[in-house]
Amino acid sequence: MIIFDIDGTVLPGTSCERMFVPYLMHRGILSPMSFINFCFRGLMLLPKGLTYPIKANKGYLRGFSTEHISAFAKEFFELEVVPHISKAAIERINDHKRRGERVVVFSGMPDFLLANF
């Protein structure tokens, strides 16, 4: 079995969620107040480590229904994520699959983002 993490591997140097928050801001979907709340919550989580606030802070999702945010996630995936997907990672995944190996792709991102992969 071969295991690939999407963030940092299939999406080298970044994470899907790290790209999604600015996308929501630039599209006017995430209000400035929601962003401030998100940043404040991130600061509160900072004592747990530098990467913990990014992984644990889902405050930007407050007030959105699953259906509503999923619609934005699909558009975001096509416009912003697809161009950043590592061709080398996809080739490696396909090589493993051709050899009959079981390939598992995982991520800590929310399901509404992961579903697009």
C-alpha cells in the first residue's frame, strides 16, 4: 500500500485550505469580519504550535451551509487547485496503480474540499 498526502505532496508547497481562504476573500464570499474572526481564532491557537492554527481553525466556515460552501469549493477546485496539482505526483500515483499497488490518498482538509479530488 502506498499513501499520499494531498497537502504538500499532490499540492506541493501549500495546502488546499490555505488556498481556499484567500479565494473566498477575493471573491467577496468571506466577509472582512469573518476573516478577522478567523485570524483572531488562529492567534488564540498559536501556543499549540505554528502549524496547528492552520489545521484546527475552521472559523471561516461559520455561517455557511454545507451545500453553499460545497458549491464554492467546486468552482475553487477547477479554477485554483487544478493548475497547482503536481504532475509528478500524479505520475507516481498512476505508476503505483499500474503495478497493482493499492494507493491511498488522505488529507486533513474538510470533506467539501477533499471530495473534488
